[in-house]
Amino acid sequence: MHGDQDKPVELRTARLLLRPFELSDVDDVRAYASDPEVARFRPLPDPYTRQDALDFVIRQMRTDWSRCAEFAITFGPRAIGGLSLQLNPEHETAELGYLLGRRWWGQGLATEAARAVVDWGFRHFRLHKVYARAHVDNTRSWRVMERLGMTREGVLRGHWKMRDEHVDLVYYAVFRDEWTLRADSCADPAAKKAQDGHV
Ligand SMILES: CC(C)(COP(=O)(O)OP(=O)(O)OC[C@H]1O[C@@H](n2cnc3c(N)ncnc32)[C@H](O)[C@@H]1OP(=O)(O)O)[C@@H](O)C(=O)NCCC(=O)NCCS
């Protein structure tokens, strides 16, 4: 998990460009992250101010990509969400996380972005397994995991404290060989066309 692989990259899908966050994304981030529906299952500041958005973008820009890849999801000129792949090199695993502005829900964009990042993760790092977790009631989120071909491995009881409540998380994962097999048999055109390059 070292060398050139530690540098930020850009990934293209059929409809999206996934790239590192930039300072010019601050207003877009504020616009989507200040929506209470988006924050329903995420511990985001409330109210979500422009300073919160600026702090977030600066944190993403400073990320060490050998530990955590942080992509802005961009659609045309706008940043519409974010996607992260947090690496656990000692276990050869990585955790996937994603968030999309509400007006872009229901179009398959989160799945399209996540598929490209998981594919990139398996190809560029010696990963054995990619996993994701979500609040058990966050159906939209775990449906993305299912569309990616992940398997529900179980429920982590009372695993997160959110707004003074201990909540259950569903846990999904996919192994490298399952991913490769699926990619070969389903041959998603968007994933196939995904290009990546160092920036
Ligand atoms: C989780 C989240 C990213 C899911 O977004 P989403 O739009 O539901 O997911 P997708 O982009 O995969 O879109 C799937 C929907 O698009 C539809 N769709 C349309 N075209 C599609 C396509 N080409 N491919 C796949 N789905 C498509 C699907 O049928 C599905 O619709 P449905 O919701 O009516 O069943 C979004 O709800 C979100 O950002 N929530 C707030 C943050 C959050 O909770 N993040 C997860 C924390 S663990």
C-alpha cells in the first residue's frame, strides 16, 4: 500500500468525475450538508455553517491517501457529495463511506461512484475485503451496498452513539475474489470505462 498509490487520483465514471476536494467546493458542500435529511443518519454539525464546510474541505484536502482516500463526487461543475475509502493496511481491508446531496438521490449516482472507488481500491491496494456500515434504518445506504454486490454479514448492536442514542449498524462486505468474479460477469459499462490517473 505504498509508493505512487499514496497519491490522490481522479476517477471517471459514465456520469461523474471523482476527484480530491478543492477550496472551490465549500459552497456546494455547505448546500448539501446543511440539509437535515442528509444529516439524518450522519453526525453532522447542526446548524451546518459555511465555516463547517470550509473546515471539512480543508480536512479532506489534507488527508493522507495512504490511509484514507477522500473523493469529491462531481456532476458537471458541481460537487454533489463525497466518498471515502479508509484503509486498514494491517488487515488488508478498507471501509467505504458515501454521502450525496438530496437532489441527486434516486438516480444511481451513489452506486455508480462507489462502484468505481471499490474497483479502484481492489486494483490499487492489496485489499482482501471492502466493507461498509450504516444505521439499520438507513435503507437507502444499505441498498447501495447490496447494489454493489456486498453481503450483509450481520448487525452490530448499539455500536454507534448518535444524538444520545446507541444505535444498531448493519455491516456489509465484499471479498476481492467476489468482486473480480462479479466485475467479469456483470461487466458494468460505467465501471469498465472508468479511467484513473494521478493528479
Ligand atoms: C446513502 C445515499 C448516498 C443513497 O443515495 P441513493 O440515491 O438512494 O442511491 P443510488 O445513487 O445508488 O440510487 C439508487 C436509486 O436510484 C435508482 N436508479 C435510477 N437509475 C439507476 C441506475 N442507473 N443504477 C442504479 N440505481 C438507479 C434506483 O432504483 C434507486 O431508487 P430508489 O431509491 O427509488 O430505490 C443517500 O441517501 C445519502 O447520501 N444519504 C445521506 C448520507 C448517508 O446516510 N450516507 C450513508 C451513511 S452510512
